[in-house]
Amino acid sequence: MKASGMSLAIYTNFLGQSPNWYKLTIIAFMFINPIVFINQPYVAGWLLVIEFIFTLAMALKCYPLQPGGLLAIQAIAMGMTSTEKVMHEVSVNIEVILLLVFMVAGIHFVKDLLLFVFTKLLIRVRSKIGISLAFAFMSAFLSAFLDALTVVAVIIAVVVGFYAIYHKISSGKGFIDQHDHSADNEVAELSRSDLDAFRGFLRNLLMHAGVGTALGGVSTMVGEPQNLIIAAAVGWDFAEFALRMAAVSIPVLIAGLLTTVVVEKFKLFDFGIKLPVAVQDVLLAYDNYQTAKLTTNDVAKLWVQGIIAVLLILCLSLHIASVGLIGLMVIILATTFCGVTDEHAIGHAFKEALPFTALLVVFFAIVAVIIDQHLFTPVIAWVLTFDGQLQLAVLFLANGVLSMVSDNVFVGTVYINEVKAAWEAGKISREQFELLAIAINTGTNLPSVATPNGQAAFLFLLTSALAPLIRLSYMKMVWMAVPYTIVLTVVGLTCTSVLLPEVTSWMYQMGWIHHYVPGAAGSLGH
């Protein structure tokens, strides 16, 4: 084979079926980065972050693991960070990795129950506003006690089930027939408009649920990983954290649910798409079919899965063990009592989460670059030049903007450590430190809904096998998140900078919370 032929073959194989312009863009990144790094390391760091965000934005053109991984490998090779620092980030976030590996797979083994319950909900609640509020509120409630990734994994499993059912029927097949719901070539022409509307309906529900995880995740110390880190730094237990957050979390929840009503009622930002009658008829027929063919064994499996679901919530809310280990428990119990003993059947459950797990490790490499190149240091130094309520507002916004670009867990961890160091150095009072901790929590959780970068749950949704099926792209997620981003940012900012100090002072007067006592585990009740 000629050299030119070999070169063409290598280029053709590079990133597979991705468009030529995308391949050339990634190649250009690889050539530009070393040049910029030699001359301006700080600029090169931010350039790498922007390039990685670009790969996430183009997730439907090419899964971000390959181009993002190339950028990470190059960054390590150039000395922007080290493999030791990447391993440190992986070690620190091992709970998140185990969560993805085991919990998402665990949800797979209780999906029969989830699909059964949610199908009943979908065919009985005819109001689009009602079903949207149900998804948003349920996600918020669950996310206050469970990890947002777990909640999103549940919703994705349910939505894939809905989509597969209608896609199969619209392709002229029966409920029991084998079918590939990722290909539209068998879909009847008359069903395509209903299928497109159904995709829009499912996109609406997923976005409401995704934002719901942020509404609930901000309210308790277990809602998001960085909440745990913040609570540990300040010394608050579950009750005190929830109480101190209430001045922001309750108004934000109300505002978020009202936004759901408004965007659905007035059909704003691609919301307001109703469930087509033809689809509802199919789901109703499927529900009747499933109910009619239920055997004693099937009923027993549903009961077992229901008990496991309750046990899951109890274990997570009481923090019996790491989330990943609880997920492994779910896998063991569900497969044991539902008769799933084949290795390949068990292995199939892990297919959904493992590509994203690999992508998350690549993301940790980018985070390591951010740390080693001190990309956020100027912002942190600038924020600490302000005082009082203005400092709360600036810190909230700084956290919000950076959380849109980077991971909110990383941003929250960096800021709480810097602010705690400032308190220990005597630069700020203990009371201001506690208020700033809340500002960090709200800043990382609320504005970060603007992009899939900010929250692992959103990124998981974007890179899931479901996203291309329902045509949910990066820019579509950003566009649909706009009303929520505006409302949550404005309400969160106002409550954090204006309402929070007043409510906190009132709680001190009422004796609900107490001032910090050196050496005590927490200030509540001391």
C-alpha cells in the first residue's frame, strides 16, 4: 500500500464516522496546545478547558471520551499536570466512580417496578403541567436524600422503557417482539410525527427532572458530593445544614416549580409539548397487556423490587455505607431474588454506566490541570477583597460562573478550602465564614444547571444512550435550561445576599441554631 493510501486510511479511521470538520478541529487543538503552553501556560490551561467543553458540546458528533481523552493525554505529556495528580483526583472521587459502576447497574435490576409505576402515573395524570410538576418535585425530593446521579439514572431507565415501547409498536411489531429502538428505518411514515412529538415530550420531562435534582440537591448535606465537603469543613450535621440552607432552598424550590408551570403553560424554550394521543393509547394498551399477563412470579418480582427500592432509600438517607456499596447490595439482592444468575445478563446492566465512568476519569485529568495551573486562583483572590453582603453575592456568582465551566464538586471543594483558610488566618469572622459556606453551596448547585458541564447528573444524561434517541443535544439542554438558570440564579442570589443574613440572625435569636463552640462537633444544640 502506498504511503498516501496508508495516511488516508489512518485519517479515515481517526474518530471514525465523525464529520471531517470535527476531526480537523481536534487535530488543530493538538497542534496549537503545545505552542501556547510554551509561551503562556496559564492561557494554555484555559484553552484546554474550553477545548474539553467543546468536545462535550459535540457529544452527538463523537462521544467525548476519545477527543477529550486525547486532550488529557497531551496535557499530561506536556507537563500541565501529572499522572500522580490525576490518580489523586480519582482517589478523592472514588465514591462517585463506585456510584456509577454499581448504583446505575443496580437501578437496571429494578427497572420493571419503575416502568410499572411510572406507566401508571403517565396514563392517569393527563395534565402536562401536572406530570411535569410531578417529575420535578419527585426528583427534588429524592435528590435531597439520594445522589442526583442515582435519581437521573432512575428517570433515564424509565424514559428508555417508554420510548422503546412506542418505537416498537410504531414499527409494526408487537409487545413481545424483538426490536432495535435506536433505528428509525422500520417506523411507519404516519407514526413519525407522533414519534417526534413523543421525543419532545420526553425531553421536557427529563429537563424538569434534571433541574429538580438541583432544587433538592442544594437543600441537604447529602444532596451533592460538595455539600458533604462543605458540611465537614464547617462542622454541621444533617439537621443544622438543612436548617441553615432553608432561607435559600425553600424559596428556590418554590420559584423552580413555578418556572415549570410557566414554561409549560406558555410553551416557552421548547417546553409545552404534549403526549400524543396515539402514544398514550399505546402506553395504555401496554399497561393493560402487562397487567393481564402478570404471573405469580412476576408479582413476586415486583414486590421484591419494591422492598429493595425502600431499602435503598433507607440505606442512602441513613448513610449506612458508601453509595457505591449500597448499589452493589442492590445488584446482589435484586439478581438473587429475581432469578438473574447468568453472567452475561448481569454484565448487560453495566454497559450504560461504564463509558461515562471512563469519561469522568478523563474529566478528573482536566480538573488536575485546573489545579496545577492555578486557573481559579485569581478569581478566589479577587472575591476575598470584598466584604459583608457584597462578598456573599460575589462569591455566589463566582461559584456559579465557574461551576458552569468546571465541575461543581471541584469548584465547591476549592472555594470552601480557601474560605476556611481565610477564617483560620483571622481574615474573616466565624459568622461570615458560615454565611460564605452557604453561598458556596448555593453558588455551585444552582447556576450550574446552565450547562451539562456543571453537574455530573446533567453530563450523564447528555452522554447516555438515551440522548441521541430523543434528540437531546448539548445546545438543546443549554437552551431549555435558560429559564431555570435565570430564575434559580436571581432567586438564589437574592436570598443568599439579602435574606440569608437576616434569617440566620433570627434563627440565632429563636435558639434554633447556636454560635460556634471551638472543639464541638457542630454548633446545633451547644
